[in-house]
Amino acid sequence: MLPDYYDIKQKIQSKIIDKIIKNRSYGILFDKVGQNTIFEGNKIKMIRCDGTEDETIPQMFSSKFEIKKSEFENMSFEDIKKKFSTIGENLGEQKSKYFFDKIGKVAESVGNSFNFSGEILSAKHIFSIFKKIQFDFNSKGEPILPTLLTGKEFQNKVIEIVKQIENDPELSEEWKNIINIKRSEWLDRESSRTLVG
């Protein structure tokens, strides 16, 4: 009887899952989002600084594929990787859709969503978005700007507007004023932090 090498197979399987499925299902979006393990319970309750509450029931995301015995005999490792990649992409799509739906509903419920009523995107709109966003600063006092997740068309328009802000003295001054206000808010938050030790 040949040895099974169960432990080695488990390690290989774990590496495959980590490298292929997780990389595809997390991607750029979920790499940036903090994660916590929930050890018990059937819901997550969040209490905001202003006292408002939000409850979330954990969602299950799943995907599967089948390999027929006759198909498996001729499969290469690359073929198997493609199958796992498809699972990862499918999970990523499900998570992203749920994530954006949830964020959209929460943002709307607290009055933090934007509707530009069909207006063409401009510096005025970008400024109004950044005025509502809290962001931090590094040790040199430079802003750590949030990541904007957009479609390609919107992204190109934002890049165009950023160039416009940089080249227009009036818009550039308005942007500096927003940054100064945000820096002041950040300093207030930092000075009011309770240090424990």
C-alpha cells in the first residue's frame, strides 16, 4: 500500500486556495477593507459615534465547479488553476455586489450619499464629496486621501478634473482650504484620543 501523505496534500490544498481563490475573490477592493473574525453570534451590531446603530446578518457566498472523471484524467495543473480562478472571480463578484449595495444603503440612511441630478461631473462635485469624507494625515502632515472605486468612464473624468484643479489657481486654492479644514479636524481627533498603557 502506498503512503497517502495526507498532511502534505492538505498544505498544498491550502496554498492553492490561498493563492488562487482568495486572490481572485478579495482583489483590490477587499485588500483595503479591515477584517475581523466573528467567533459566535448570528449578527453584527455597529454603534456609530452619533449613537445610531446598524445591524448586519452575515452573508454566505458560494461557488462551485465540477470535474468529470473522464475530464480529470487529461487535465493539467493550469486547467485546475483556471477552475479555481473562476470560483474566486465568482465569489469576488458576489462580495462586491453585496458590499456596494450595503454601503449605498447605509450611506443613504445617514445622509452621506450624493445625487448630482444628471449634472456633468465637475470640481464642485468632487469638492462636495471630499468635504463629507473623513481622512487622516501622515507624520509630515500630508493627507492620506481615500481610494476612489469607480468605473472606467468615471475614473477618466475624475483624472481630468484633478488636472483642472491643479491648473486653475481658484480651484487649487479651494482644494487647499478643504485640506486645511480636514487637517484641523484630524488634529482635533488626535488630541482628544485617550491613551492607555
